[in-house]
Amino acid sequence: MLLTITNTRSPATDLGWLLHKHPDKVQSFHLAFGQAHVFYPEATDERCTAALLLEVDPVGLARQRRNMGNELLAQYVNDRPYVASSFLSVAIAQVFGSALAGSCKDKPELAETPLPLVAKLSAVPCRRGGEAFLRELLEPLGYTVTAQRHPLDERFPEWGESPYFTVELSATVRLADLLSHLYVLIPVLDDEKHYWVGNDEVEKLLRHGDGWLAEHPEKEQIAARYLKRQGKLVKSALAHLATEDTDPNEVAAEHDLEEERLEARVSLHERRLSAVLSVLQASGSKRVLDLGCGEGKLLRLLASDPRFTEVIGVDVSARSLEIARTRLDRQRLPDNLKDRVKLLHGALTYRDARIENFDAAAVVEVIEHLDPPRLSAFERVLFGCTRPALIVLTTPNREYNVRFEGLPAGKFRHADHRFEWTRAEFASWCAGVCSTFGYKVEITPLGDVDAEVGAPSQMAVFTRV
Ligand code: SAH
């Protein structure tokens, strides 16, 4: 069984720091059920791949397990050595434990930084649900998934397909998130956990599912399979997840949640933020603004990237700024990155000299909250006075609303939206501000594009001419 993880953000060998495994070394680890080896097939500044090779010892296992009544493992010939299963999760936890926990002693800011990562699993058994289930588990988390199914036996095509897939996942994510997703979801796909499941498994599921499982559209299936369908344990896990959903400290406004739930299937907001972040990173901007920063999701990403030397978040809501401050403080950045993020209380419809002469501004899901008569004031202030060289602005695509189950026709996604634009309306507004204020624009869809109604959200990248 082989798992590889590739980083392509230079210096790509940062992956070695994150995994606590030096790219120049081959290291082997003894596990209860076999051996794990870690090595790097490639390690350059542009591309670095770490490989975790797992050798499960089927004979040793069969001896151990025959008396324990485990049918599959009691046989010498089984698929366990070759496929991604709960053995791989155990290996990830033992060999990459601190990376899984999100800590990086020497470079803590790296652990907080989303990186362009690709994970490849040589063989994933999708016993029940096949490729469709594989996608339902991974795509809502923001991964681009490629899956190649293998025939049972290449020499005998008439035997049909096997349940095994070679799977590749790519996304811009924190390494800890990628490892947590793999840790939980591999045994869920395989549906054949090798060990007895008790109360501590509930705790493990909640710990490694922190921050993503409560909102996952397939959380019931995940909990059921992870806990081997033990009714009591599954119930207890789901009850915990449900209280996480409504933790009063985490939830600022019920409406935000409604919008998030509606959009959850495509994990739209995360994809949106990572698209905006990529544009800002690629532009070489150093001093950046997050206008209408809300509770600071984008600010946290900007804060952990040392390329941004000064970051200012502006919002009209004092309550949101308070939450943003708490979350930024909780991020515990190293000294050299601390104190680069400032928060300002202010309205985007009034000129503010404190935010002039910046390189770039992000305006994520904000304009649809402005009253249409105030829009021209916003345009004047942003494009005319603040006038950064680069503006990245996103807004929903109203045409896509018909694809959201549970959203009555004609309603907006969020009770506080004052308008939502079609693709044509957005393009025409963008063209208007460009010609008035001297910018050029490029508009791209955000999220999966539907042939008829387009993508759920849209992003405009304005550059000053
Ligand atoms: N950009 C954040 C929040 C989007 S919600 C994110 O993507 O997560 C919209 C935010 O815009 C809210 O926090 C709201 O308080 C803020 N906002 C709305 N009108 C504003 C105005 N006139 N001036 C400043 N902020 C405003």
C-alpha cells in the first residue's frame, strides 16, 4: 500500500518540516501489524513528494486474529496488504502524528498555511457505494478527485470490475486537514475496520473530524461506517456533532449558517476563500485589505502567510470584528508573524485614509449586503479613493439558486442579501466600474460549473490600468 503526498508550493521541501521527516532520508517504523517506510521519490524546490509505504504482514496477522473471530484477517490471502484501510490510518497517526495534529515545532506558520497538495492512494477499496460514494465523501471537502477503477483481473475482463480504485485528491489545504480527512475517510470507504470499536473511537472520530465533520453532508454515513454501525456509538457521535453545529460561541448569526448549509454540498465558501487567496498570493501583493472581513476567515489565511507583510480587515459590524479578533488570537502565530493583522471598524461607503495606498483588496461576499442606492458610494470609495492596484471581489450567481434544494424560488441565499446578480448583471456592473475608474477585469466562475446556470459564485479580479 502506497500513499504519496506532493507539495508544489516553493520551497516545496517545506513538506519535510511539516511531516518531521527529512527529505534526504529513508526511515522505517515498526508497527503492530507490519512495517511503514517513509521516503521522498522527489524533493526539489518546485515539487516535493513524500511516500508512505505500508507493508502489512498477513501471516502474522492471521496468527494473531484467528482466535479473535475476524474472518477476513484469519485468512493468509486477503487484500489487506495492498489496499488503503484502517491500517493506513493507524500508520498515519503513528508516523505523521504531529502533522496530523497540526503542529510544526520549527515552522508553526507552515502548519497553518494551506498548500497546493496532491494525495495519491494506490488502491482504495470502495466496497459499498463505489465511485459515487467516494466523490460524495471527498468533493464536499473541496477536493478535485480523480478515480481509476481496476478490473478484477486484467487477463479476464469478463470477470468484471473490482471494488478497487487508484485515487488522486488535490486541493489547497493545510496538511493537517488533508491527513485528518484521510485518517477518517479511508476506513469509511473500506468499511472493514480491523480492530474492535469502542467508546474511544467516538472520541477519535470527533477529534479528527473537528471543524469539518459536523457540516459534512454525509456525516451520518461517515459516523455509521467509522463506528462499525454500532447504534449506540453512532448516536452518541451524531449528538456531539449536532451540539457542535449550534455552539453559541461559534455561531454569530443563524443566517450565516443557513447560507453555509445551503452551499455546503460544494463547500463553496472554502473554495471561494482559497481562490481569492491564490490570486492574492500570485500577485505578489504585500499589503492587503480584507474589506467586509466578517469573522475573519480570510484574515486567518492571510495572517499565516509570511508573504503578506501587513493585513487590515475592515467591517461595519463590531460583533463580527470581536469574533475575528478572538479567532486570530487563538491562531497562536510565531512572533515574527504576530501583529501584522489589524482590524478597523468602518463602513465601506465612506472614504477612509487609513486604508489608502495598499497593494490589494479582497471584497468577499460583501456587495450583495449593500443597499443598491449605496452601491455607487461604495464604488467611488473603493475604485476611486482606496484604489489598490488589485481588487478581488466575489458575489453569488443568482442563476444558480434553482439548484439549491430547500431554497424557495425567488428567495436569496441569506436574509440580509439586498440583491443577487446573474452572471450578465455582474459582468455589466464590472464593465461599468472599469470604464469609470480605469481598471480592467477578468471574471471567473467559483465552484462547479453547471452547463445551464453556471457556477454558484463568481469572482472578478480587477487590475488598475
Ligand atoms: N468576507 C467575509 C464576510 C462576508 S459577510 C467572508 O467571506 O467570510 C458580509 C460582511 O460585510 C459582514 O461581515 C458585514 O458586516 C459586512 N458589511 C456589510 N455592509 C458593510 C459596509 N457598508 N461596510 C463594511 N462592512 C460591511
